[in-house]
Amino acid sequence: MEFKIHSIGNIKQLEDKTVLNIFKEYRDGLEGLKEGMRILLLLWFDRSDTPEKRKILKVHPYGNPNNPIRGVFSTRSPIRPNPIAAYIVKILKIDGNNIFIEKIDAYDNTPIIDIKLSYHNNIP
């Protein structure tokens, strides 16, 4: 089975926050999001996407060799069979197709693959 995932935007890092730059063709999908809401943000860690890295199933958490080796599914390591990153973040501001959020540990231009309303909002 083959899957296709399309980027809906990319990450822009500022000094004290992160900006989700949503491509204009997906802007209508932002309707209903508001400042203060929490969202589930899914990214594709493209810099960790190689055939070799996808085969690694055990890592030192945080890349620190002093931490005991664990299976990747029990860590937040970007090295995994499918390098998908997940964050629950608070929306600080929305300006057009840019969503300003709390600072996260992702590189500039990291592809955004999806945004979902977090269950923490208690909104039907």
C-alpha cells in the first residue's frame, strides 16, 4: 500500500515563536481557528527522511548517549520509520494565512502535513 502526503505549508522560526505559513490554497481550511485555541500540528521531519534512518528502531532519547537505548515508538526522536512529528500548541495570533504559535523545535521550512483542533479545547 502506498500513501501520498502533501504539504499544506511550512515552518518559519522567529526568535521567540514559530509561524505556520499555510499555503494560500489551504487558507479556507483555517476558518474557525481562533487565538488561544490549541491545535494538533503534524509535521514531516524531511531532514530525517532517508532509507537508512527509516530502518533505525532504537535510539538514545534526545540523541544523548548517556540515556539508555529505547525503541523509537517510546521517544520523540525524529528518526523513525515515518518521520512524522506531532505537537499540541497554542495559537497566539492568526494573520491571514500565518498562524503564530508557541516556539517548537522544528527547522525553518519543515513541511506541515496537517492541523487538527486539539481535544483540549472542548469544542464540538
